[in-house]
Amino acid sequence: IRKSASGNLYLMHDSTIDRTTNGSGSVSRLTDDYLKSLYLKDKNGKLTKEKIPLFTDVLRHFKGKNIILMLDIKGNIIPEVINAVRQMEMESQCILLTFNQKNLRIAKENTSRMIISALVESEHELEQ
């Protein structure tokens, strides 16, 4: 999940849209108008008719379904993502992935209802 320059959250693995769409640039520096004008590429690089999904649209699609979403958040937007999940009343349907102690702490400070996945690399981290 990444945030656009306009402030909306999108599903985009890469920091740029170059590899996966017919556009170019960093998600965080692009406006919603530009992002919404683009089309996704398939695994062979062929253009499809699919658009970059908004995180809120993904939440709406899966709300109430027997599916757990794993949220891989890119950038300093953990509280915003948690808030979006909370507004949709989907905290029990999401697992928040964290890959360092800082993000784990931020996640724990912002939700007590979501499952948080923590990457532990040492015994010392177990004590925190």
C-alpha cells in the first residue's frame, strides 16, 4: 500500500509505476488524476484494461467475505492505513505486516484489534 501525492492509498508493490503500468514515476509524487488514467500490465508486460486499485476499493470488495487481507505498507503511512481499515470496520479481517521494530511499535500504538505480523531477527527483539 502506497500513498499518492494527492493523499489516497493505492495497491502498488513497486515504488514506481514504470514496470507495472503504462506510466512512469514514483507513486508518492503522482496525482490521483494521473494514476487513474493508467492501465496495469500483465506478467508478460502486455497492457490490460485493469486500473491501479485504490485501497478503499479493495477493502469494500472484501468486506464481510471469508478472507483475511495481508497489508504490506510502504512508507510512513501505517496510521492512515489502520484508520482506513477501522473506518470500514475490517480490523478483524486484516493482518498488518511489519518488517522492523519501529513499524511494529507504530502499529501497536495505533491498533489493538488487528493482528500484527512481526519480523524477529534476534533474541533481543523478542524481549521488546
